Amino acid sequence: MGLMYNRTMRFEDLNWMDIENYLQTDNRLMLVLGACEQHASLSLLSDVRIPLALADAASQQSGVLVAPPLNFGSSPYFLAYPGTLSLRVSTLLDVVEDLVRSAYGYGFRRILVLNGHGGNDPVRSRLYEVANTLPDLQIAWYAWWVSHSVDEVAHEHGLKPSHANWLENFTFTRVGDVPPGSKPPPHIPGLMNARQARQVYGDGSFGGPYTADPAVMNQVFQAALQDILQMLKFE
Amino acid sequence: MGLMYNRTMRFEDLNWMDIENYLQTDNRLMLVLGACEQHASLSLLSDVRIPLALADAASQQSGVLVAPPLNFGSSPYFLAYPGTLSLRVSTLLDVVEDLVRSAYGYGFRRILVLNGHGGNDPVRSRLYEVANTLPDLQIAWYAWWVSHSVDEVAHEHGLKPSHANWLENFTFTRVGDVPPGSKPPPHIPGLMNARQARQVYGDGSFGGPYTADPAVMNQVFQAALQDILQMLKFE
Amino acid sequence: MGLMYNRTMRFEDLNWMDIENYLQTDNRLMLVLGACEQHASLSLLSDVRIPLALADAASQQSGVLVAPPLNFGSSPYFLAYPGTLSLRVSTLLDVVEDLVRSAYGYGFRRILVLNGHGGNDPVRSRLYEVANTLPDLQIAWYAWWVSHSVDEVAHEHGLKPSHANWLENFTFTRVGDVPPGSKPPPHIPGLMNARQARQVYGDGSFGGPYTADPAVMNQVFQAALQDILQMLKFE
Amino acid sequence: MGLMYNRTMRFEDLNWMDIENYLQTDNRLMLVLGACEQHASLSLLSDVRIPLALADAASQQSGVLVAPPLNFGSSPYFLAYPGTLSLRVSTLLDVVEDLVRSAYGYGFRRILVLNGHGGNDPVRSRLYEVANTLPDLQIAWYAWWVSHSVDEVAHEHGLKPSHANWLENFTFTRVGDVPPGSKPPPHIPGLMNARQARQVYGDGSFGGPYTADPAVMNQVFQAALQDILQMLKFE
Amino acid sequence: MGLMYNRTMRFEDLNWMDIENYLQTDNRLMLVLGACEQHASLSLLSDVRIPLALADAASQQSGVLVAPPLNFGSSPYFLAYPGTLSLRVSTLLDVVEDLVRSAYGYGFRRILVLNGHGGNDPVRSRLYEVANTLPDLQIAWYAWWVSHSVDEVAHEHGLKPSHANWLENFTFTRVGDVPPGSKPPPHIPGLMNARQARQVYGDGSFGGPYTADPAVMNQVFQAALQDILQMLKFE
Amino acid sequence: MGLMYNRTMRFEDLNWMDIENYLQTDNRLMLVLGACEQHASLSLLSDVRIPLALADAASQQSGVLVAPPLNFGSSPYFLAYPGTLSLRVSTLLDVVEDLVRSAYGYGFRRILVLNGHGGNDPVRSRLYEVANTLPDLQIAWYAWWVSHSVDEVAHEHGLKPSHANWLENFTFTRVGDVPPGSKPPPHIPGLMNARQARQVYGDGSFGGPYTADPAVMNQVFQAALQDILQMLKFE
């Protein structure tokens, strides 16, 4: 068999015979959800790049396959920021259902969803519904930025995680200069529409330091990676 | 005008002329979302009764109108417990959208959603989408059991909030005997289907003490009520 | 078993173990559909209160369970009357399908839908579709105000049943003063939109006497109740 | 202008320039809804042929245009009878909405829906919703077999109208031999699924005489035609 | 049995017992899809009349049943031409799915879709999805105007097939005078909306000769008919 | 302005301020659609990689922005090949509508869809519908493998384009060994379901040579690139 560990197992680098071979001995899959939305000065695809980087790293250590990422999520509140491409929540739920049913059809039975975007949370509701109809399917859900592990790292360094602040500022999400210093978190008057959100959030960050020490970022990444490796055991 | 404070302002006790009168001077509305689902030995409608009790209390103090509750929510994971009546998440989102559009049509402009059930969280995504299409609409969302205020009360008494444990055991949610003591929280192996959920959760509580002191329960209720009264200012 | 006759068997007063007990010996359920819509000077929830009162009475005599009412129906034509909260017809059909499928999932097999609102009639079409997919499910539909029995009572007293006239004026639907006398039925020029409907219907009644003798109202209620008790035999 | 009265004005016999000419002086349209479903020994398309015959006759006398018929309706209960082609009710509603919006787009403002099938009744709910969004649109709905006029004719001759009995047995719906005599109406135990419906209804008629005197049938047709001509005045 | 070859086997001329008889010995069905849309000076229903004429002819030679045509298709780009009645593509797909599922339910297993309108092509995607869920169903799709056979006839006579030009100008699609000569094909600047399409296409033809020799038209018809007869063998 | 030509302008390498800057002087966007499906021995993401490579090349020469690719398309017929992740066609249409509406919301007015997968063709129908509702939006659609230019190249070299044969075998779609020689095209018996498709297509190629000369592949790529550059003028 041509597939080996220590290599990132992405669908895009494989053909269907490779997947068929894989399914002879394993039935696990990582599915990356993200968003294409404003992240202040960071990449519009930050919410894809982070869970995909984690998936790649987890794949190298576990040999588990990584499906192509869904490059769009539900971001209705950011639609006044150019570059945000948002799916209606109903569309998003249908997409994920279709992907899970496709993968289940030829044998995947343990699927770990690596979600990179808070707006995608409603997907979980649909996954419960899908799980009620597909025998022997195990699904797990991981949202790195709200994990206990990452929270501990943040807490240890006195940093508060928030959208488009230090937390998402990795070397691989930076696409230009990042402002120095810290931003005071704005006051949020309820559930805002897109225009209000842009007025309130300004550059798009939800506040706090824009940058953290590279060592902290590495610690965050490793904490999330360990979580994922643990979850891939599906215990 | 025939409407007075200190009276619960529920739609069901009013006619359309009353609402028209109200809209002359106010445009606020409380919308109660809940669920009909297993709550261990507590009422199947606990998730409606709690936010509705809060809405009634807030209405008495503020004079703000209370729409009829939606008696069903999204509870796919509890469908193996008899008595659970669950809406598909897509249905639920449509329902809430329809209610908000109806109320907006004749003049409500500030709507506070009082949600009693975690599974209804995806509604927020749809509300953002709706808010993008309805000028001058303000929506706020309150989920009492995850509020900072209630959390503080729980913390103060060393109690951990969880589904169908002490947290939801009010005089008005009890419908029979409640077990004594405390239940060890079960291990949750990912996103379970309905059958697995029943096996894992047994009587349905997510663990912890089944009962708290009445004074604590009152403190919880008052904390949430104050939050709601504050949110009704829509600042 | 803790459940006894002569008591209203509402879901909200029970927990899931009670439902499971019930299903050991019975598989019947009453499902109440209504509307939140203008009823002239009567309660906005008249269409819920009437079938729910009937369900409660029938439950006391038969011991059959009553699911929580759906507080909203399809009322697009009344959306210019403040207080009307209308579901799109597609939403309404999805809701009822979800409720029926939920109840079927753990064992209900004979479901009597008690409908309080004419605009909900399309639900029947979806119920036929659902019935085609769920073996051994029996569904019956009862709309009290168009029943032969109620019609006979009305005819006996020379009264014509219509929306928000005497027919719906029960002690439990009155929420304030009701106009004296009778209203001439307006001319209906086809299928009107909401604005036209308000112009044409004025106070909202479709015409005729606003009030009937309490003895007549009791006769109406008893006639419908007997129908329901008969239908609960599912013969 | 090339269009003349005394000619049936069907879309299929016209091109788009003809419609554009028509819209210079008129904005009325007849829309025929029906069904493809069992009608005992009568044509599977009886529910299309009858309203279409009425539309043609009304068109000859009024010059009002007739859109192509929708050859399918909602008939879930007859799906065990070969030849029934049923749309889900949600599909049907979408179809009619699309047709009305299309016609409204280039100028039709008064649309008379000629419905030939009871199962299509839910369409009215959607039409109310559509009417709320299209200014100046007038819609009227006519179901010939439940009209007061046809009812009077039936009553006059001591005949009871029912599915696939004498009422629908016109020269243009007969496609073979019709049984002699009369059929006792079956007992209907609630809302039946397709298999039960076939068992209960046998040959498909709902009972009563299979045939009426040609003079009666003509009287029925003329009564409905006069209704339609009156409704085309949109008063 | 009353059914004979050399007769057009249309549903509308049959009753359900006829279909049941047919299914004893055959399980093939022809399903005609078309459109109600501008065809320059030709009938608004040209896209129905052509495949239906082919279906009738094929039925006479093969004895295969013809379902009632769907008189509407997806024609969003022609909605500025009066007389076009277009289904949203999502509606169209639902309609065809419902028809196929209905027919499959009581025994049809080989369905030949005779499509008369290019805008209906997306239906094929849905048919693949449906085919994945219905065992032993064979579906074939025939679009006469893009068939190899018709193309050869056109090529042989140096004629280019296009919307509403000679290709669709049969005796049975003409409803008035057809312009003489030929029209220069317009320049198409991408995917146009309905208003632009009307400006660009003018009378509605996509260009080329308006008329071809009757012998050519007959050759075209026969070529398509032979294709259909061949496809009805489902080899 | 920080954006320069000769650089690939992908959303993922930019932040929202970059997009806002771009929209000051340009309103064009390239949107890449593809599929994740079996391509015989080639990458499962061949249908994404090819149009994305073209988009990148076109972006370098024109400075036009490239949205993140949609990594999934409609491939129901390949669902028996492991690795195929297919969206229902209804889901796919919703996704693309959402992306177009998002981009239109903040100023994109000329969108070139670069489609890499035949199964995505139905998207065009939805785009027509969307275009009818968004003033001043210009949409163009390019499917490289059916373009006249690519066809000419193929014809010049006596090669026939087909799924997963030489046509899609670029250096950047190969993920392992490609078989030598040529495959006889299989016989296609109508519209097959997924299981039949796998039986019929075997390794997944639709037949013909597996490989073409690199010079031919370059010629194909350049031909498509020139088409795209021309279309980006939106004339």
C-alpha cells in the first residue's frame, strides 16, 4: 500500500483507489469547517487555515484522512465587511449533511468535525439529526478556540481569546501588517445586524492584544493538536 | 388605556385592540422559546415554564408584552425518551423567523428572545439573517442558565449547573417526586444519537445534585430576572 | 402506576417516565393545533383555548394524553391586525410533521388532531403524506366548529357560526368587553391580502351576533366533546 | 388586434406577442389546477378536464385568457391506485406561487384560479401569502363542485356530490364503460394512508349513483359557468 | 384487455384500472417535460407540443404509456416576455421527483423522460439522486433537439438548430404567421437577466432561418422518433 | 494601494481591507466551482485544481480577485466511488446563490464563474434567477472543457475529451501513477445510479487515452486561459 504515516493524508493528494485502500483498515475522517469572513488584518480564510493546519498535523501523527475544507461558513453579521462570503445557516447545514452522508455511504464510520468558526455551531444540531438516521456512525465535534486546553493556555498567560485578536494571529494567518498593541473590547448592544456590526467592531477585532508571543501561539497549537489526537481515538 | 403595569401582559389575555394600543407607546416584545423534552423527573415542559415564569415576572415589573411561548424546540438527542417532541432545526428556525416577521409587520421593533433550551441556540444564526433584512429591528437574546449572573449564584453555592439537575428544579417545574442526593455525571463519547443518549443519561439528568435549597433557587430566579429587566432597556 | 383518570393528562404536568408508563397500556394522543390571531374582542389565543379546553375535558373522561398546544397557525390574511403571529403554511406543515414523527418514534400509534383554526386545514395534506411512510399509524382530525354536531346546535338556535362571533365567545375566550348586538357580514371580494382584510373585516368578526346564551355555548361545547370522545375510540 | 371573442383563448394557441397585445386592454387570467388521480372508471385527468372545459367556455364568452393547466395536484391518499401522479403539497404550493409570480411580472393583476381537485385546497394558504407581497394583485378561487350553485342543482335532483360519482361523469371525462347503479358510501375511519384508502374505496368512487341524466350534467356545467363568468368581473 | 397498439396511450384517456392492466405486462412510461415560454411567433407551448407529439407517435408504435405533460419548465431568462410561466429550478426538480416516485410506487420501472426544453436540464441531476434511492429503476433522458440524429439532419441541410428558429417550426407549433427569411444571431454578453434577454433577443428567436422545408421537418421528427423507439428498448 | 498585478489575488492571502481597496477601482470577481469526486487515478480534487490554476493564472495577468473555491459539487452518480463527496443539487444551488449575494452586497458587479465540473451545470439556472433580482449584476460562466477553444486543441491532435482521461491529466492533477495506453469507452445504458456507474466505468475514466503530450496539455491550458482573460473584459 502506498499510504504512509508522517505524510498529510488530504483527499486532494489522493485518488479514489487510495481512499478505498484506506477504508480496508480504518474508518476515521477529519472534516474541516471554517469561514470566509473578516478577521481584521488577518487572512479572510483564517477560520479555515487554523483547523486545516491542525488537521494536517494530526493527520501526520495519526494517519487519519482529511477531507477538503468547506471554505465558507455562516457569517451573516459580517456581511458589511468586504470579502465575507457567508452561507445561510440552512445552506450550511445541508452542505455538512451531504458531506457526512457521502462519506458514510462507502464506509466512513467515525468522523471528527474540526470547526474553525463559531457561527457554524448550528451544524451540531443537524449532525444529531443525521446521527439518528445512520446506524453505527460516530461523530465528534471539536472547536479549538473554546476547548478547555486552549483556554488554560490563554489563562496561564493572562490573555483573553476573542475573534481576530492574538488568538488567531498565527504565522499562517497573517497576510500583512498587524496593528501593535491592544484594542478595547467594544460594547455589544444585543444581536446586531451587519451594518451595526461593522460600526461597532471597526477593524473587525473583538478586542484585546493583537499579537501574542510565538511561544504562546505554539503552545496553543500544540494544546489543540493533543486534544484532536485524543479525540481521534473515539473513546 | 386599559392596560396597566403589575399585571402580566400575555397575548393570550389580550385582544388585537389591546396590542394596537400598546404599540402606540411601546414597541418591545418578549418571545419565549423552550422545548418539550425529557427533564428527568421534572416537567417535560421545564424549558418553557422557566423562561415563561421569568417573562411573566419581568412583564409585571416593566409592562412589556409576552408573546405565547413556542412549546417545542430542537431536541433530536432526546428522541428516545418518551414525551420529547422535537422540531427539526430547520423547522425551528423557520418558526422563529415567521414569528419575528409577523411582529415586525405591525410595529414591534425591540424583541427580547427568552430562550429556555440549549438546543435552540441555532436560532440566533437565523435571527442575524432576519435582522439584515428588517430595518430598525433590535433583537436581544437571553439564555438564563448560561448567564453570568446565574453562573455567579451557582458558583457562590458550589453548585454546577446542568440539564435536569438542581438548576431546573423549581417549584413550578416539579411534577412529582425528585430523587434525593446527587448523580455522578456520565462520560460523553462525542455527539451521540438518541438511543445512545438514553443509555448514557439514564434518568435524563446530566448529573450533580437533584435539588438545591429554595433560597438558592430564588436567588437564581432573581438574578435572571434582573438581567432581563436590564436587557429590556435595549441599551 | 401513578396516573389516574379524572385528571387532565397534559404533557406539561408529567415527566418522561409518566409517558413511558402510559405507553405500556395506551398509544393514543391528542394534539392541539390553533392560532395566535385577531378574534375581534376575544383572546388572541381563542383558537388554542377552545380545542385545549375540549382536550382537557376529553382527557378527564378518557385518560388520553394531551400534547402541549402549538400556539401558532397559518393566518396570513390577518397579519395587519396587531397580535397576529402567523406561520408560513410550509413552516406549519413541517412543525406538525415533526411532532407526529417524534410521538410515533417511541410508540404513539393513534393520534387525534384537535384543530382550532381553519387556516390550519392544509396540515391534513401533509398528514396524509406522513401516514404513507409510518406503518400502523392512525390519524384522525377534528375541527370542532365545522362538525356536524356543532352545526346542528347552531341550526337549532338559528345561529350562524362564523369567525369571532358568538361561536367562539366562551367564558374562557373573553378577555374584556364584547360588543352587544350583531354585525352585518361584510362582502368578501375574493382572496384578500392582509391590508384589505383589515379594511373589510373592521373589528375582525365575520359577522352575526357577538354573543349567545351560556346554555347554547355549553351545548356547543358538549356536542364537540362527545364527538371527540367518540373519535378517541378510533373505530 | 388579432384576438377575438368567441374563440377559446388558450396560451398554447398563442404566442408572446398575442399575450402582450392582450395585456394592453385586459389583465385577467384563468389558471386551471387539477389532479392526475384515480376517478374510478373515469379519466385519470377528470379533475383537469372539468375546470379546463369550464375555462374554455368562460373564455369564449368573456375573452379572458386561459393559462395551460397544471396536470398534477396533491393526491397522497390515492397513491396506491396506479395512474395517480401526486405532488407533495409543498411542491404544489411552490408551483402555483411560481406561476402567479410569473404572470404578475409582466402585468396580470386579476387571476381566477379554477380548481378541479379538493386536495389542492392548501394552495389558497400560499396564495394569501403571495398576495401579501404583490401590490394590486387580485386573486379569486373557484372550486366548482363545492359551489353553492352546483350544490343547488344537486339538491334539486336529490343527488349527493362525491368523488368519482355522477358529479364528475361528463361526456368528456368518460373513457370507457361506467358501472350502472349506485354504490353505498364506505365508512371512513379517519385520515387513511394510501393502502387503506384503496381497500376502503375499492373502485375509487366515494359512493352514490355513478351516472346522472345528461340534462342534469348540463345544468351543473352551466351553473358553474355562470359562477365563473360572474367571478371574472372581480367585483 | 381493452388496450391495443396503434392507439395513443395517454393517461388522460385511461382510468386507473387500465394502468393496472398495463402494469401486468409492461413497466415502461414516457414522461414529457416542456415549458411555457416565448418562442417568437410560435406557440408558447412549443416545448410541450413537440415532445408530446413524439411521445404520441412512439406510443402508437410501441404501446408504451404517456403520462400527462408538465406544461411548465425553468425559463427565468424569458420572464420579461409575456406568456412565459416559469418554475424556479428548485420547484421543477421537486415536481419531477414527485412524478417519478408516484409512478415507481405502483410498479413503473423504466421511465423515459422526453424533454422539450433546454432549461430543464438540471432535472437530470435530481434524477440521479432519485435513482440512488429507488432499486431497479431505470431512467433514460432524451432531448430531441440536441440528439445526434437531429443534428445530422440539420447538418445535412446546412441548417443550424436554435431556439424558436426553423427547428421548432412544425405545423403543430405554428399559431400564426411566421416571419420570412432569416435572423442574424445576436451577440450574447454572458448570462443575461430577463430584461436584458428581451432586449438582446427581440422577437425571441435565437437567429437563423425561421422556416425549413416541410420535408426537412418531417425528417427531423422521424429521426427523433426512431431515437425514442430505440431508447424504449432500455438496452 | 498595496495590491499589485503579477501576483495571484486570492481571498485567502488578503484581509477585508484589501478587498475594500480593490473595490474602489474594480468590481470583478472569479468564483471557482469544482467537485470532490473520483477521477480514476487522478486527484479527487481535479475539478477544483484545474479551474483554480486557470483562475490563478488569469489573476496574475489581470489583477482580478479569486474567491476561495467551493471544494464540492454535484456528483450523485459517483457516490459508490470512495472519496466522492457530493452535494445534493439543491444544496449546491443554494451555496452558489449565497456566495453571489454575499459578494454583490458590498460591491462586486461582474462575476465570472469558473466551473470545473459538468455536474454543476444546474447552477446556471439558479444564477439566472438570482440575476433577475440583483440590478446591474453581470454574471458569466466558463466551463473550460467544453469551450470551443479547448475543443479545437483536442480536435487538432485527434484527441477526444472525456472525464478523467488525458484531458484532465495535468502535472497538478496527478497524484500517483497513471495507466499507460487508452481505455475503450464503455456503453452507457441511460441515466445510471451510483452502483451501476461504478460497474460500468470501472477505474472511473470515461475512456480514451490516459495521457497526452505535455505540449498538448500546455496548449489546452493556454487556450482556456485566453478565453478567461477575454471573458474578464465582460463585453
